[in-house]
Amino acid sequence: MMKDMSGLMRQAKEMQEKLKKAQMELEKEIVTGSAGGVVEVSMTGTQRVIEVRLNEAKIRDISTERLQSLILQAVNDALERSRKVMAKK
């Protein structure tokens, strides 16, 4: 019974190490979501937003509501892309 317990503990430790390594790799992955050629959102594979870019020339003619909608679309696009990266790991 002790052998079984030590084996389980070893497996748990190995799994923790693998998860930690995968988390570190995901932090290095960068994905970018976009919407309408106006907004781009970059985030890590762990879904931390690191940059939001706006196309200045195009936002001048857009209403606040439309810009807000485009930002949401770009964030959701980036989230979907990061989920796909996570699924591969």
C-alpha cells in the first residue's frame, strides 16, 4: 500500500511539473485578434491582454458605440485564438 501511495505522489508531482511547464510556454505564445481592420488585440496564450492597437485613420469616422463593438469583437477573437493555442498544449 505504501508503494502505491509513493507512486501516486510521484505521478502527482510529475503532473504538476508538466502543468507548470505548459503554463510557462503559454505565457510566451502571443495571439492577435482583430475586427474590421480598426482594432487589434494581442494577448498571451494564458489570456493576458498585452496590447490594444487602433487604426487612427479609421477610428475618426466611427461612432463610440461602433468602436466599442469592434473592441469587443477583437477581444473575443483573441480569446478564441488563445483557447486554440491552449488546446494544442
